[in-house]
Amino acid sequence: MKIKVGIIGATGYAGAELVRLITSHPQAEVAAISSVSFEGKALSAVYPSYIFLNDMICEKADTVVDKSDVIFAALPHGLSQDLAKECFDKDKIFIDLGADFRLESEEDYKEWYGGEYKDKELHAKSVYALPELFRTQIKGKKTIANPGCYTTGVPLALAPAVVNGLVEIVGIIADCKSGATGAGRGLSQNAHFTDLNEGFHPYKVACHRHTPEIEQTLSHLANESVKITFVPHLLPVNRGILSTCYARLKDGVTDEQIRKAYEDFYKDEYFVRLLPQGVAADIHNIKYSNFCDISLHTDSRTGTFIAVSAIDNMVKGAAGQAIQNMNILFNLDEKTGLDIIPPAF
Amino acid sequence: MKIKVGIIGATGYAGAELVRLITSHPQAEVAAISSVSFEGKALSAVYPSYIFLNDMICEKADTVVDKSDVIFAALPHGLSQDLAKECFDKDKIFIDLGADFRLESEEDYKEWYGGEYKDKELHAKSVYALPELFRTQIKGKKTIANPGCYTTGVPLALAPAVVNGLVEIVGIIADCKSGATGAGRGLSQNAHFTDLNEGFHPYKVACHRHTPEIEQTLSHLANESVKITFVPHLLPVNRGILSTCYARLKDGVTDEQIRKAYEDFYKDEYFVRLLPQGVAADIHNIKYSNFCDISLHTDSRTGTFIAVSAIDNMVKGAAGQAIQNMNILFNLDEKTGLDIIPPAF
Amino acid sequence: MKIKVGIIGATGYAGAELVRLITSHPQAEVAAISSVSFEGKALSAVYPSYIFLNDMICEKADTVVDKSDVIFAALPHGLSQDLAKECFDKDKIFIDLGADFRLESEEDYKEWYGGEYKDKELHAKSVYALPELFRTQIKGKKTIANPGCYTTGVPLALAPAVVNGLVEIVGIIADCKSGATGAGRGLSQNAHFTDLNEGFHPYKVACHRHTPEIEQTLSHLANESVKITFVPHLLPVNRGILSTCYARLKDGVTDEQIRKAYEDFYKDEYFVRLLPQGVAADIHNIKYSNFCDISLHTDSRTGTFIAVSAIDNMVKGAAGQAIQNMNILFNLDEKTGLDIIPPAF
Amino acid sequence: MKIKVGIIGATGYAGAELVRLITSHPQAEVAAISSVSFEGKALSAVYPSYIFLNDMICEKADTVVDKSDVIFAALPHGLSQDLAKECFDKDKIFIDLGADFRLESEEDYKEWYGGEYKDKELHAKSVYALPELFRTQIKGKKTIANPGCYTTGVPLALAPAVVNGLVEIVGIIADCKSGATGAGRGLSQNAHFTDLNEGFHPYKVACHRHTPEIEQTLSHLANESVKITFVPHLLPVNRGILSTCYARLKDGVTDEQIRKAYEDFYKDEYFVRLLPQGVAADIHNIKYSNFCDISLHTDSRTGTFIAVSAIDNMVKGAAGQAIQNMNILFNLDEKTGLDIIPPAF
């Protein structure tokens, strides 16, 4: 019998992408969907690409919970906590694509999001689920914090270098560029076609909410506190995040050492593709897939290590990774429903 | 056991798309690929999006034929005839994505392509395989002419109106707009980023080679000779063809009659989505899928019928339809490997 | 002394473009600007590209009228009539980029816009100012109806053929494609980056409000009532309208006759560029300029004439043409301030 | 009498942009143009946007030199040296948009470009002409090295901080993103529409030839040797370079100090627009103009200074700056012919 999946916030981009991917998943099926803005309407009325393929009607969140074994929530921050509790109490798995359970430190959450943790026990039982880095902690959990998009791309680019102490952890810079789906379905001047098309600019320079989340992950990997400089930019494309990450090489570290460290670290990771020397990561090559492509570069003139990662922000950066986590929780092969070949164009 | 598929011309766009789709096909597998330009090289060196997923080496065409049950060829016109003969003689199915077998009239082929039919018998045994229109003629054939992109979108938009005699067949106009993949992988000024981006223009106005092919199909449907005016344009997007087709309504024909005719004609066609009143066809909604979306409109002020179709030129307009034909030939469900939900963004 | 120009609705796209062009006009200067949405704010706060170049504050409409010799209004329909009256009474020139004075028939206005003419006398004194077609009627007028974008591109493409009776006036089709600025600065799902990018679709099929305006112009040119089929589409580019216009050739009309008619008709028109045989009109080549490029094609197989025009919808289709009209009214060389070379890329 | 301008390499992007800008220059005129690839052909046959506006025929380089007072050359590196000598001997001003005279150190030229300096004396007499930084050295020179695109954007972003010693000069990172015109008119897979569109990737990571040129400028400003890490990326837009530059703040330096330093440094520079706090530099806002927009940011959490600059790579990064240099050499107001308001969309 297939896993019954409920999707809360199905008409947002992450929710809609979840519907698409779950529908192609051989072991799961969409049992119910909800949307505050479009309750009572068909998902395919919002996204005509789904017409006749998924004409499910958006119901209330509670109904979705009741009909499902696993509940994915793609909600603005602050709205997941009660829902997570409800799921926990009903012994259902809750996979949160929002930010409410991502930060271990409530202080950080207060500072960056302005809210507080209503149920600290529940937070303590939740897990930050970036499978390639924290796989062993995910199994058996009920409350799953699915990482954000930048917060997936940057740590995956840097992890082997940080874990193996090949780079200085002071002075790390992540210069990231995201496609427009990152701005969501909601209308905004930033994502108005004429403003974004033929444009390119940074935003929330050094103050984006993904900063503490990236630092939390890197700190775990480094086993000490890491602070980074993180600057996101908005790209005039639909999908994809490219993260160009800079770190100072420790003395004497060679290119071979670095490459070896990455090869070892990711050798069993299907979704991480360590690109051969001479091929640079490009968002063009991972679109619509769950892959994270990584290319390694060094600037020997200045002793700088440069790791570039490319992910599809809606897949590995959101819905795909959430399904990868579901697969882990249900003891399925991680790539079930996610063995997508990225189109060549 | 899976169907062994050989792809001749695998490094062109249609060939590369075939590789991608066959790789996800549950009943078929890529047995061998060839490319004149990249012989001895890996497909993934040409298309890094396939890296680690398909690193097959391009071989010679003959090798591909020998290793395969069914051979797809995506070659410039003129190069398929010998290959088709070879396959026929070796009792293998040959699906041609090029133009060599599409036109029934050798005169037309001479006029529009400048070549001749080397083996008229083989041509007589081949079939023009647009499944929704000529399904019954496809089964049992060995030499399959897969339609072109415009020549799929325009006839599907007009077929029910033409078959049922609801429109005048004199004066039909097809104003079509194609994404840049239609221009192929080969470099050209037309497809140079800076030239196409923020640009839009018609090309080969009223003299594109797809004209006689569209007319051949419409003539079969109308049961009399049809001539159309066909003007293609180049769109600054990667994929998709939108065909806006105009025909004069016959006196007294109502909107209801037309819609009914389309509903009846396409009621069992999974890949044709007749859109509800008020939703216009958009290439955005069929990207990466084998669907042909059709919207119907009438201009009652002038008595003009307007049918708009949207297809992905690389899927329903090339590789996807070729696989649909393979499925028919091998008695598989037509949508095997093609039940793709078009992404919402 | 420079002409004092007032711009009402300066923060909309047409208004902002007027500011840009007037600022470079050697004989005119922006005296004052207004905006309902941004009253009290600087224009450069809305459009940072103008920062330090035009930091004027948006005032009230009345103030703008008082400070100016000529008032340009770029307002939603229905809002220009009172303003036009005020300007007329104060003996100031009023150039309306909206629709309130474009249609001669109040019946048409009621049917397509749902309003009525408050001051019929004023309407009778106004002029529809498409210079290349109605130049002699413009001089001396006080209330100027500046044509819309599609309504400039389509008539210019067809005028010489229609005036000279070379084509049938029954069955004309205008298949038009507009860039996203046509949808305005206001946020809408249609113009949301992710929806429009990699998309293409028709809208308001055969029911766009520019239909009666195009017909009015063509009827004047043909000297009899003309009805057309008009289908606009939305292009994923910022600027430009390409109009592909189809008409049935009258018997015996030759390509040479047609070209000669166009050459004669436009021989003194700086802003109309009749392209040489073999060069197709492309929005790429007229961006940011006041030119209307026209290419001529015939489909001799079906007896169809195809005229393709390309204009920048914000310049020749709005602000540029309005300034061209101002130049006429003030006895300036028409190209004053408008002799812009379209960038090659 | 107008300055007679000759343009060598007029059919490349920089050359074509020079033609456009000089044509609008009130004190200069294009006297002659040359092109190796298109000799004997009209420029407007290559760029139809110039049709009827500049239909000059491409001549030989020598003819261009003879007809002109000032010669602009936009040639691949290695081809300017002889031409510069010829101009010098004929007492004509030579403005080189190529790289042959940019590097003071012949060693660097050998290392990065693989050539040598044929006439060391001529090199000694040439000047590196980035007006905002080296204005006083430009006047009176005959051989002008016009800076490259990245090499304009990065130093302008950093100059006031470096000159005033507000940042550490070790560890500077320039993460740059360029539009497709940077790749030139020549066809390449990188600039093939389908490859670049919906793609984004770095190239020549830490090994781009502009590296030593940026370092040369920063070293002059710092008065000591500076090495930087420079990573360019290719953006799917036509024009614009955004440079996100990172440097470690010296202890105790405040935001106010930095802003004050920038305000003072650029207070008389028309072409540098220091954006107000809260407005980030965006290539959208400087398109088609000679402006360099700069926004300042600090990451107080990590002590990192972030300066972001946006230029149009074809104008301030090439043709516009070359004309700015011409204006200086001919004692014209620097903004003559360059007082362009960047379009708002």
C-alpha cells in the first residue's frame, strides 16, 4: 500500500512541486492537499500545467492531517509549530519545509525570525534533516525540519573541506545566486517580469535569514562555532541556486588532498555529483532534479579555495529533499521517485 | 526483457532528449548511441547534465543498428534513407525523426528538400506516424516517419474542425512560435544568446519545409487538397511551440458544435488536453511533457475560428512522440515512460 | 525657452518613459509630474535608474496642469476626460496616452470600455493622432488622442496595402505579440517572472479593446467599414510588439506593386523603415527607439499577403509617438528628441 | 568642426556600440569603419538595427586611420600594437579597447596573454585610462589603453576603501557576473541561447586575464602590491556586470567612515552613482548608460566590507568609457554624448 501523503500549503511553489514529485513516486500518493488562499478550489485552477493530472480540491489543514500518514507543510514561518504538535500527538510524521524547526537555538530563532518556540520538548525531538550530512539522525524521528535552499547548497559545497580541516573557518564567504522561484508565487515588485528580466542584484546583503542556519550546519561539521558572510542575489531564471563559496586554504593543503576529501566524503551519495576537473557547476545541468553538482577550484595565487555548488532550489532545495527524507523515514531507497535525469536543455 | 533502443544522432537535441526519455522508460533501455561529430566521446561530455547518469560512448551507426531492436534516427534530411533500408533488411524497426519518409509525394520532397526517394518500395511501406490521427496505420510497420514539431502542433489544433467540416479549408493560417531548441544544437547567429534574447521575429515566412507536411495531413483529414499559409517565429525560450491557427467558420456553426466535435475527437487521447473555456493554451504548461494543450476560441464578429495548441517541440514534437510510436509498435500502453506531469514553473 | 511638459501618471510605465525621453529632448523640459500612488515621493524612488537624474517629487495633477504648457496623461481609461476639459479651458495642450479620446464612436466606447463621453463637443474637437496616417489633422488641435500600441503597429503594417486597394479588407488577421511592459507596472500573475518566463500564450483572444481602434483606422484608410480578427500574445521580453498581419491579395496584384505602394507611402516617413527583401522585422532591432520596422512577404501558393511590423510598445507605441505629436503641434522637426539609434544588442 | 572618429573592428560588439554612441555625439562623427570579417559590407547588414541610420561600408584599417583624427580599435589582443605605432607616427590619437597596452608589466602580459611588447618606448608613453582613478595622467597622451569591463567595475567598487586604507588588502574577493555581450558576437557554445538561457555558471575561475589588470589598478591605489581572487560568471542577460567585492574591514572602521570616504572620493564624478543606504546596485538600472552604480554594505557579524558595483559592460565597460577618454583628450565636458538616462525597464 502506498504512503498517504498530505500537503499543507499546496498552492505555494514548494507545495506544488511536492504534488508533482509525489504523483510520480511509485510508493506514495497524494492523499489530500490544503491551501488557505485557495480552499475549495482545484490545484489545477492555480497551476494549469496540472490540469486533468491533479484536479484535487484544496481542503482544510486538519482534514489533510487526518487523511495522511506523512504531512508535508510549506508554510510561512511561525505557522508550522501547532501543526507539528498536532501531527506528533496523532503519531504522524511531519516534514516541515518552513523554518520553524530548523534552528537549534531559540535565541537565533528569536533574533532572525522574531518568534519563539511554543513547545521546547517538541523542538528537542525534531531533527534537522540534510541527509548527506546528518542521515543517521533522521531515522525514527517524527518532526522533520527540511533545510532551506541556500542552506542546502552552501553546506554541501563546503562540508568535506570543513570536516577535514582543510580550510580556515574564519572568513568564509558564500556568494549565492537564486532563480525567481525562490521568491515564491506571491506577487512582488522584485519578481515582476520587467524588473527581474535583464536585471541582477543582491538582496538582504549579509542579513538573510538563512545565515544562522548555514552557520549551525557548518559549526556542527567543524565542531566549533563558524560565522560566515552570506550574500544572496536574484537571477533572471526560474530555477536553480548557484553558490560560489570562498575559504582560505590551510597552509600546505594541496588540490589533490581536497579532491580526495570530496571524493571520499561523497562517494556513496547518489545526489551529489562531484564534477571532474575542468567542468564548472552550472544550474543548467541540475534543473528539475534532486542533484547537487559541485565543482572544486583553487586560486593558488592567493591561497583561496573555491567550491561551487548548483542545486534546483525547488527540488534538492525544497520538495525533492523533503521526499528524500520521507524515503529515509520509510526505509525506502533514498532515490525512490527522485531518480530524475536533468534535461539537457 | 527490455526493448533495446539504438539512437543515431544522439548528440543533437532530439537525440539527447530520446536518451533522457528512454532512460526513464520502464520497458526500454538505451543499447547504443552514435554521433558523427562526437564519435568516441561520451554523451555526458557534450551534455554535462547527464554526467554519471549516461556516460555512454558514441559509436558508429552500424554498431548501433546491430545492438538494437529499434533504431531512432535524428539526422539531417537525406541521411536516413540508407539507414532505413539497412534496418528494414535486418528486420529492425526504424523510427525516423528526420524528414526523409514524411512526405508521400516524391515531387513534394524534391521541391522542398531537393532530394529523391532512393527506394520507392520502402517509402510505400513506411507510415506517417502521428498517433492521434493515424494510429491504426502504425501497427505492424517497420519504417516509421515521426512527424516534425510544427507538423504535430498545427494538425492537432485543427483536426476535429477539419474532419467534421466545420471550417472552410481555404484560407487557413497557422501563425506559429517556436522555442530556440527548434533551431538545434548547432551554433547559428539566430540562436546566439544576444541576438535571440529580447528579440522576436518570423523566419522562412510562407516557405518553411513543414508546409507540405502540414498540408498532407490536413488534406487526409479533409479528404481533399488543402493549402495553408504557415509562418513560423522564433521565441526567446528554450522549449515549446505555440500554434495560433485561424480558419473561417462555415455558416451556422456554433461554439457548442465545435467544442463538442473536439471533445468527441479527443475523448480517448491522453496526450491531448482540451482546455476548458477561458483557459488559453500556454507553452508554460506543457514543458518537458508529451501533452498537446488545445484551447478553442471564436471571433463571432468576423466568423473566424481560432484554435491554439501548445506542445513541447522536443517531446510531443520529436522524442516523446517517437517513443509513443515505439509503444504502439510494441503493444505497450502508449503513455509508458511518457506519463510526465509538466512542471508548474 | 523650452516647452514646459507636465506628466500625469508619471510612475506608470508610459509616464516614466515620457520623463526619460523628455529629459533628453532639446526643446522641452519636464516641469512637473504627478502620480496618485506615489504622491509626495520621488520618481527615482520608484525607478532607481533615474536616481540623481530625475529626483522630482510627484505632485497633484492640478499642480502639474498649472505648471505646464503641454500635459501628457498616462492614466487608466475613464480618468482623462475631466482633465482634458480642464486643460482645454485653460488653453493648454492635452496629449492623452489613454483610451478616452481614441474612439470616434461613443457606441464603441460604451461597448468596449463601458463608459460614456461626458463632453461630446470636446470629443468632436479632439484628434486621433497617428502622425504617419493622419498628420494633417493634428496641427492646431488641443486635445490629442495618442494611439495605443497594437493600434499603431497593425495599421502601419497594413496602411499602404489597404489605401491602395491591394488586399481584400474582409478576413484580415492581426496576430500580435507584445513584451511584458505592455502589461504595465502593476503586479499581476501574468507578469510574474516565473509565470511569463519560458512561457507564451495568447490573451483576450478576439476581444481585446484595441480591436475597434484598429478597425476605426483601417476603415478610414479603406474608406469603408473594416472588421479584423485580432489576437494578442504575451512575450517573455521587456519591450516590443511584433504584428504579423495577414490579408488576402486581390487578384493579379504583384509583389512589385505592393513594394512600390509601400515605398511611395512611406518614402518621407523617418520613423517607418521599410526593410529590404529578405530581412524580416524583429523587435530586437527597434528597442528603445521610435522606429516602426516593416517587412513584406507574400505567400503566392495561397494568395496571401503578410506584412510584419515591429515597434517598441513604450516608444512608438506610447511615449515616443506622444512626443512626435508634441513636436508636430509645436512646429518642431518631428524627430526632435527622437533621433535615437536602436542599440544593436 | 567635428572630431573625425575611425573605428577599427566595427562589427564586433564594442565596435558596433562605439558607432552607435559616436553617432549621437554632438562633437564627433564616424569618419570610417573597418572590419576584417565584413570588409566591403555595410555595418547595417551585420546589425539591422542600424539600417538607414548607419549604412557605412567596412573599409581597410589603413584607410580608417588616414580618414580619422582619433582611432578606436576593438581587436583581439596582439593586433593593436602595430596599429598603435602607425597612429603614433601619424600623430593621431589611438584609443585601444583591447588588452595590448593595459598591463604595465611586460612579464604579466607574457604570462597572461602570451605575447610581448614590440615597442617598449610606445608602451612607456601610453596611459591606462580609467578616468575616475587616473584622470590627470590621461591628458596629452596619444596611446590610450581603455580598461576592460571587469577591470572597470571592480576597482571602482573598491577604490575609496583601498585608497583610504579602510580594508585589508589581503584576501579581497571579486565575485563578478557578466551579461552575454561580454562573450562577444562570435558564436560559441557558451553563448548559444539554449545553453545560457536558464543557466548560470562561473568560468575561468581564478584564472581570467582581467586578474592582473585589476591587481595593477588596486596596487596603484593601495601603493603596495595587491593580489585578489577573481571569479567571473556568465549571466543570462544581454548587458551588465555586477561585481560583488569582499574585503576584511580594518579594526574600528565604521560604516560612517566608509560612506564618507566614498562620498568624498566620488563627489565630483558624474558617472559614479553612490546609492543611498538600502538601495542595492542592480544592472537593471544602468543598462545602456555610462553610469557605475555602487552600493555599500557591511557584515558587522564577520567584519566584512561588501561593495557592489553595476556597470553596462558595453558602455562604461568598453565603448562609453572610450568616448569619455576621447572627451578628456579633446578638452570636452566628459559627459558629452554620454549623458544618457538609463531606461527604467
